[in-house]
Amino acid sequence: MAAVGQRGTVQQYPGFNSQEDAAKLRKAMKGLGTDEDAIIEVLARRTIAQRQQIKTDFKTAFGRDLISDLKSEISGNFEQVVLGLMMTPVMYDVHELKKAIKGAGTDEGCLVEILASRSNHEIQQIVATYKNEHGKSLEDDICGDTSLMFQRVLVSLATGNRDEGSVVDEERAKQDAQVSHDLRPLQPPRINVSHSNT
């Protein structure tokens, strides 16, 4: 697993000063109106670890919660992006998993994307954090919102116990692909209707 602040394409900001960044954010949100450009300038150009330090220093310097201040100043898609930037990778995954399961319908793509692409260690962190944040296990929520083979696959992935070795059993991969192919939903037959003028 990559260390916090080392994943992604954002590099350490040269000359990073978390106290200065906290002050810039406070100024951007103080008084009438919000300087969204200043918020973008600071948060979009800092690593995850740097943003976490800014959040801590904001609280220390101003006695205010940066996340609460951001929520009160911005809205819509901009708010969602900024709040996502302020989360650690594990918290972001937990947030997205809960959102994928909550309410009517399930965002199956999101569940698969997260659970199939994280390491065992990351999955175990996600599962523990999910239970801590929501008071319910991820497995219980998966079982309450999915069914059949898809549910079994997700529950299996959520154990964080899959083989992470680099040896590939090609025969087993072919068998798994065949099973997956056989289990796919059948497409309704296409009906060709042609109109003739005879």
C-alpha cells in the first residue's frame, strides 16, 4: 500500500507551509462571499498528507473545524469534490461504499471498483473504519443490498483475504472466466421488424 500522501499524481507542494495555507483558507471563507479560487489553489495542489496537516493547523490556529467551515461556505458538486479532497483514502472509500449502498438502488460499479482494486490490507482498514463510522459491518450492508452470486463475490472481496501473489494459474483463470460468462444476465432476444411496401 502506498503511504498516505504518496498515491496519485499530486506531488508534495514545494515550500509547503500548512499554517499559511490554513490562513489562506480562513481568509477565503471569512466575511461576505467565498473565494472559491483560493480554496482550489490551496487544496487541489496539496497531497493528502498535506491537506490533513492543513486541517489540523486550521483547528489549532482558529479554533474552528475546517470541514464544517467548508460545508457552510460552498455547495453542490464543488462541495462534494472539496470534501472528497479532505478525506483520507480509507475514509473516501468508506464514504463512497456507504453512498453506493444507501437508499434506493445500488451502485454496483462503485462496490466492485473499490472492493476489487484495493489490497487486502486496504480492505481490512476499510472494513474496520466502515464499522466504526456506521455502527454496522460492511458485510451486513452488502448482504442487505445485493443478492445471489454478486453478493457472494462482494462478501468474499470484503474479507480482505484474497491471494495477492504474482503467480497466475491460467487454467483456473479460464475456468473462472467461463463461469463468469455463464452467469451473466441473458440479453433479451432482438426482434427484427422490417416493413415492406408490397
